[in-house]
Amino acid sequence: MELTLSDAIADYIEQRKQVKLEPLQKARDKVLEKSNDAAQISMAKSQYYEAAAPIEDKFNIVSWLTDAARRAKQISLATHAPKYTHGDSKASSILVSTNEQRNSYLVTSSLNSKQLDFAGNSAVFDVASLLKITINGESLIDQLQNKHVDALKAFTDDTALLSEWQAGFEKALGDENIAGHTLTKQLYYPVNSGNDEAGYHLLCPLFSSSLAHELYQQVRKTRFGDSKEIRDARKKGYFHAELAESFPSTAVQKFGGSKPRNISQLNSERYGQSFLLNCAPPTYQAQNTPPMSSSTIFNREFSYETSALTREFKAFLTGLTEQDRNFKTRYRRDYGFVQPLLDSLFNYAVKIQNLSEYAGWSNDSECQMKREHVLWLDVNNPQAAFQSAREKGDWLEVVANDFALWLLRKLENTQCYLLGDVEHKYFKKLCLSELKLFERHTPKLGEQ
């Protein structure tokens, strides 16, 4: 036999009654299972019937519907609820009931099937659940909006009582008086009143719970839905014929704290959670190209990549005193600052040397880099004269000298210390030693 909306309503009320009776039944059954004493069994049954009687009366279908219709005015049907903006807001809820297909924007009205929310007294959300019960595409909300409650006719022949139910439940379809509130975000929007006088509309943007609920369900479906095989295949790197859907880098926004029901009914169903999609701009990885417009490898890009190191090196030198003239300080200087800078230099050089698709880039007439630096960096240049000059190694001294000059310039701080020829010579020596070792391990043309 096909389930009707009336049957579903009766089942809903029965389920709520059983929830209330279950603790009493467990207490009674516990005594019945453990005791053979007729007096104790009789007392347990008597206590159960005494406690269950008011619950049975309360959840009598006619009594419960009458009480529910009376309480329905404490909630209102909504797609946009005010308490998402502030938990103490007393503004009216808004219901967007129309469906409009829009090509430009995803908005609440563009949803083909909206999950309707209820806002108001959370103690009355049992009535909201009743109104939202849907069978064969129809709910009590639909019937009330169509000015009838045929599903409730199965429970009474009293037309006056049926009218009372209908009138009571209709009060949950929306707030009778639309009002804002000081705790709701408001903004003045300029409009032309037509008489050359400045006018304004006071707008109160409200959070779309229905739109948030649709997003929440879609995200949850991709993570915990029926596509487990697809997710497992993707995780293991296996092929799967179906499309894998995912929402990467989402954030979770919480509403209502430990009491999400105080915000709205749908918020309670989402456990107070709402997903935020990643709206950060895309990050692009810069394409490596030869630094043809730079006159030296110690250009702005390299200075930027090493800015943190040079800044820390400068702070280290600034804090030195006469008592710091010892081996420990020199060791920290060399291996804590100079060596990391040299490592950064060689890593930067390797990126340029590995640009095999740009082999011979230094032969371009637009290349502005000094000759000694291109001899180091354009390692795949096919010209024999270039490779011959590179093999001589005269450029090693120039690169090391330029490194020392660049480093002295970055560390300059005449107010705290002075660096001169001694430091220049020492930095050059360190760079030249490391550079020769680096060059011995650099593949020559044709060896890659």
C-alpha cells in the first residue's frame, strides 16, 4: 500500500512519542528481566503506566496537532535567516519562493529545489519538521500555501478544528510584519528618487541558509557519498571511468557555537557548519627564462630570493661586540650566513643552466649580461668559441669578485660597523673555492 502524507504525519508523531517512552520502557523492562517477584513486577508496570499516561495523552494525534498549530506562530519559514548575522538579532526572516534561472550568478532563487529553513524558537522545531515532511513531492507547506490541509482530514471530521489547525500552521509560513534590527548588518544604497534629490534604500543583507545547505550537501556528497570507489582509485593513482568530483581548500564556518539549533533548523541539521569555497586568486609558477635583461647574475630576483638571509646576516653583524672576536663567531658567520648565501647562488645558477631549450641565449643581441657571467650560466651554448672561452676558467675570478662586491653592498651599515677590503677579499676567497668545486661537478656540453 502506498504511503500517504497522512500516514507519514501519523508515523512522525508516533516516533516522537516513542522517543519519550523509550527511557520509561527501558526502566520497566530492566525490572521485568531481573526480578521474579510479582510485587516488584506489578509496581514496575504500574509506575510505567502512570508515567506513560500523560505522554500518551500528549501525543494523541488530535491533541498533538492542536498543540502544534498553537505553537507554530513561534517559527517562520525562511530561506534567509537573520541569526546567521548575529545570534541575538530579532529581524524578520525572508522567504524566497520563486525559481529563476540566471546565467550570470548562483543565487538562492536559481536553485531548482530549495531546502526551506525555519527560524525562531528552537523548541518549536518539531513543528517545522512536521511541516517539511514530503511524500510524493508534496508537503504540508505546499498544502498550506495552496490554502488547504487535506492531509490532516484523516485525523478529524470537525471542520472547525481543521480550520483552527490550518490557521495556526499558516502563521509559520512567514513573519506577519517585516522588520529589521540593530544587530543586522545594514547599509544605505543611493537611489534616484526622480526629483533630483538624493535618496537611499536601507538594505539588510541576510545569509542564505538554503544556498548554504545545498553547498553543504554537495561537498559532503563528494567526500562521504556513493563515490567511494572513485575516491579510492584517485587516492591510489588508479584509473576510474567515472568523474572524480572534489572541492579543494574549503573552510568551515561555524554558527551557533554549542547550540546550532538557536540559529535555524537547517543549521542544526548541518551541526552548525557551513562550507566556504576557496576564493583566493590562482597562484602561478613563473616560467624560468634566462636573465637576458640583467647585467649580472646578482640581479633583483636573486636579491629578493636571498633577502631574508642578508637581513639576518646584517642583524648578526650589528649585534657583535669586541668580546665576540673568536672562533665561534667566525664559524657561525661562515656556516650560518655565507655558506647559505652561496648555496642559494648555486641553486639559482642551476635553474638557469638547466634551461636547455634556451641553449645559446647569450648569443642574442639583446642579451645585456656581462661576458664572464654568461660563460658560467649558458653552459649549453653550442658555439665552439664560447665553449673554449668557458674552458679557460678566467670567468671564475670575476664571478667570485662580483659576489663579494654584491654581499658587501647588501651588508652595508656605516652606523654600526665598517666592511672593507679585508672582508671583500675573504668573501671572494670563499666564493671562489666553492665555485671551482661547483664547476667541476657541472656537466659539460654533450654530457647531460
